[in-house]
Amino acid sequence: MRDVLADIEGFLADGRQVALATVVETWGSAPRTIGAKMAVADDRRIAGSVSGGCVENAVVEASDDVLRSGKPRLLKFGVSDDAAWSVGLACGGAIEVFVEPLDPELFGPVRDALRHEQPLAVATAIRGDVGRRVAVFADGRAIGAEDAPMREAARSALAAGQSGRAPLDGGELFVDVLLPSPRLIVVGGVHIAVALVTLGKALGFRTVLVDPRETFANPKRFPHADEIVSAWPDQALAKLALNAGTAVAVLAHDPKLDDPALIAALASPAFYVGALGSTRTQEKRRKRLLEAGVSPEALARLHAPIGLDLGGRAPEEIALSVMAQIVAARHGKAPTA
């Protein structure tokens, strides 16, 4: 949803009606995941994608119909569907896409929650009483349908942090869970960190730079950082409240900064913890961390040497290797060293 927020605001500012298409199911090698969105204005401007280009034109056609009639539609595309071949979805997968008129009463609160990095869930009836919807927020608020089972389904999905479908009174819901942006915390304002923060920001991460040295940690040096914390890493990480949506890249290459950061990060639920340094440096570091009380199980989570081995040596190439490993870890594809 974040990918299309600004464009939707632009469409609305131009006085356009907007249809919102959401991937609600995938099978096989479908190119986009559940929850992927495309916004279509009534002048046929589009934002976002539901298939990487395969079925976009068909979705635009359906959006025209939805905006004219005001009635949502559930579309299915796949290799066994002749219509799917005509629009090019021949990659071996299949998707279902729900297309509905944008609800202006929900859009504002949803937009505000996303901008304030607050989690929420939107439950929409995609079968049965199609189009009925409710948004449930982390603070307990609910906006939309006065339907207790729908609200409970949304709250359950929000608690689990997982989008999906659920039965409802002979029909079916799609519950879209919108979580805060993943966060990238970089410890040490070195040259590689400049490129890593820039790349992380481009990939949709909320970026935080931690370094007590103001020469290294300042807005001029890190214009793409969402936050700069000028504090010792252990103090900074304690205040930043690391969670399962956090990646920590430790780059200072100075034990006074690196070790406290790693001790804190490895004790947290962060999905990724990596540290810069050669194999020899890592051996010494692992020994120090074990002596400091880090358990072997926690230490096994450490990606060190940091990054995938892409063969690059320039700071930007190293940053790319680190970001590639972070993305892989986020999707369960990156084993530790």
C-alpha cells in the first residue's frame, strides 16, 4: 500500500475516481505476493503492480468497469485460463485479484497509520456480501462495517502479522495486514554505511544511523537516513527497541562500538545481524563475544563476514552485497556464515 499512497493522493487531488486492485491469492510462480496493489484512476493512470506487467492491462479494463458500476470484482488469472494467456501470464503461476472502488472514508485513516508506522488490518468481503470492509488499528480503533466476526478476523490477523483469507457467514474475507516498514539500523558512519543507508531507503526500509561521533553521523553525510542517533550503540539500540522487522548492520570496525552493538542486537528479535570484517577479525570477535556472555546459539545468528560474496570491493558494491543478504534473510533465504 505504501508504494501507491502518494500516487493515490495525486489522483484524488486531481478530482479522479480511483479503483484499488489487490492480489488476494497466488499459486505457483506468481510474480507478486499477496497484498501487492495497483491503483487505477478513472483517466487510466496507474500506480503499482499486481503481476509485474503480465495482467496489468486486464486489471485496468476491469477497473474501468468497477468504477462505472461501483461493484467490486474478483478476477483470476492463470496458465489454465485462456484469458490469462491473452494477457501474458504464462510464467507457470496464477493469481486472484480483487478490484474495488477506493473507499475515501478508510483511505485517510489508513494513510495516516502507515505514515506514522502504525500496524493495521483491513478486512474486505471478497465473496458473499462483496465489498463490505472494516479497518482495525493497533490502538483498538475500528472503522467500517459494524460486524463483530469481521472485526475479530481482522484483529486475529493483525495479532499474527499475516495477511490471508478467512471464511465469513457463507462468504469469504481477505484480511490485508499492513505492518510498519522494515527497519535498517546501521552502526558506524563509515563510507560503506553511506551507500548502505541510501540503498536501504530505496528498498523501502526505514533507515537509522547510529554513531556517537558527530563527524561521522550528521545529516549532511547521511541525507537519506530517517534518523541519526548520536549515542553509544548499546544505549542507542536499547532505546530503538529492536523487533522482528529490524536488520542491524555493524560496520564501525572498532570493537568499542561493534561489540556492544552486537551483544545488544544478538539478544534481540532482529531478523538480521551482520558485522563487517575479515575472517580473521571475525574469529577474534566471536571469541570476545563468547567471553562477554553471548551464547553459542545467539552467536550462530551472526552474518559475519557480512554480505553475500559478490566479489565487489568498492563501498557501493559491498553495500549491495549486504543489502542483498538482508533481503534474503527477510525472506528466509540467507543462512549465516
